[in-house]
Amino acid sequence: MPIPVILDCDPGTDDALAIFLALASPELSVLAITVAGGNVGLEHTLANALALTALAESTVPVHAGADRPLLGRFTSEPRVHGETGLGGVVLSRGGYATPGVAADVIRQILRESAEPVTLIGIGPATNLALALATEPALTAKVAQIVLMSGAWAEGNMTPAAEFNAISDPEALAILLACGRKVVFATLELTAQALVTPAVIATWQGLGNGQCLQAACDIQATVPPSRRLVGRGAPLHDPCAVAWLIRPELFTARSCSVRMDLGPGPGRGRTLIDRWDRTGDPHNAVVLETLDATGFFDLLGERLAVLP
Ligand code: RIB
Ligand code: CA
């Protein structure tokens, strides 16, 4: 039976490929796509999500959500994703957002679902946190929370913090305290999913569908990571989706994770205690290794079946 999921995102170049992967995978039943501001402003992330679902000829409802974090000011990352969020690639305009604010829709789906629902978060965690903080009893209807977020070593937004985590650290802290283990695809995991021109060329040869072409065009705009000495562009968000589809491509470790919510240079840091040094209760699972070849093969195979 397919896993019922809600995909919360901030498209975003890597979000785009994650959305395609989720929509193309029979292992998942995407009940809704909810959107936050993140890589770029909500006006662009929402338009991008609508354009991507339209390109995939998907009827999955897309709902607008938070355009800023719970506390503090909104910050975006156009240096990686371009001013409009898809690296400058222009897609045909999508449809209209389905009425209903993301957090309300997430709660409604959890309330009405006959079975627990998996929450996938690949942007700032604001929408997910708002849903669970305002109706905590619904956590009982959450099967899993799977995030691309955090890092146990250096960040990519500050030396201490990864972009999604620092974009709304209080929201991430709420998820970590909700009573459901949070599965993390951290920067160390996604650094193993390095896209190179050769990977894109392989995908390009798998078909000529519009989604495959768009994915290749979008990914080709992403510069190699300076942080990873130019060896390639880490493909972050699809890793979180792929774990649900092919967990055998990953190894994972149960551990405790705490957030640095202070105002200083460590703000937004995910304090990932992989070696149980704190003795804190395990509230997370951290994905540690990835079979990159298997991951890229899966992604290419699924991109090729889309329209
Ligand atoms: O740090 C990478 C994460 O931040 C990805 O989700 C990317 O899309 C941005 O949202
Ligand atoms: Ca994202």
C-alpha cells in the first residue's frame, strides 16, 4: 500500500526534483503539497510548486503557507536558486493554489485520514510546526516526520547552521519535541548525492518528457558547491523523499537532536548527538550514508516516467 504523505516545500531547484520524485513514485500517495517561503519568497515558491505539478499533469492540491518564520525575519537564498527559485528556468504558468492555509490543511488531512500520514519537510519547518503546535493531539496521526534539514558539522548558511534549520529554528525545535522521531537528511548525507554534468547527461538520455527535461535544465543551473570544493552540486531535497521509497539505499542512526535557539553565531545549529554523549532521549533518526549510484538511478528512472 502506498505511504500517504504531505510534502512541505520551498521550491527551489532541489525541491523541484523532490516534487517530481514524489509524484512519480507509486510507493507514495501525495495527499497535498504545502508551500512556504524559503529559498525565495512565497510568491515565487508557490508559483513554482503550481508550475511543477502542472508540468507533471498532477492533480495533487497545492496550498500556500507561511511566508516567514515563527520568529524573526524572513531570509532567502537566491544565490543558489536564482531570483525566482528555479535557477532562471521559466516553466509554463501552473494553475491556482487550492484554498486553505497550509497549517490548516495539514491538520485537516491528519484529522480525517483513516491511517497515519507521513510529513515530508524540505524547506523551513514553519508549516509543519504550526500544524502540530496548534493541535498537538494530531501528532498521534503522524506516521513519521522526514526532513531535509540540519548538519552535524558545518552549515551552509552560517558556519553553524544549515539553511532550512536556521530559516526557522523554533519550528524545528517544535517538531523535535512533538513526540514523533524526526528523520534527518542532513548536509552530510546530501553531500554524498553530488550531481555532476555526467549525472545530468545520463538522465537526459533516459527519455524526452517535459518533466525530465525541466529537471535537467533546472539542475544544470545549480553551481558546484564551494563547501564541497567544487566536486558537484549536492542534491538535497530528493534524499528525504528517496528514503521513504528505497530506505535500503541509506544507513541510519537513532540519536538525540537539540536546537541552538540562541541569538548568537550558533543559532539554528542542529546539535546532533550521534555518539550519545548527552544521554538525551532519542528524538531523531539521522541518515548517515547513501548509495549515490542507486539514488541517481532511482531519480532518473522516476523522472523518465513523468509526462
Ligand atoms: O540546505 C539545503 C536546503 O535549503 C534545501 O531544502 C534547499 O532547497 C533549501 O531549502
Ligand atoms: Ca528546499
